[in-house]
Amino acid sequence: MQLRRTTRKSLTRLDRKSRDADLRVRCRLLLKVHAGRSPHRAAREIGCHPATAYRVVARFIE
């Protein structure tokens, strides 16, 4: 998955400043998948279910 630089910066900023834990997990998943990890591995590193990672990535791509 490729992200534009502005999108990547926005996700990083949201991850740092958001108080919503679910939003932070979604941002981290997208950034890790962008970095080359599989959704399954990114989910394992973050501590969420792999189905959550696949769902987040699929919705973001839409």
C-alpha cells in the first residue's frame, strides 16, 4: 500500500495527538502496512485482531 507524503504526515499527527485509542490503532495499522508489513503482522505488533487490520486497510483503500 502506498501513501502520499501528506497522508502519511496526517496519520502520524493523528496518532500522536488523538485521545481516541481506536483511531490511534487505525493510524498505526495503516502506517505499518505502508512501511511494508503485512496486515496480519502489523496487527500482531500493535496487539489487535488480524481481522481488524484487514478491515481497516480495506476501508482505507476504498
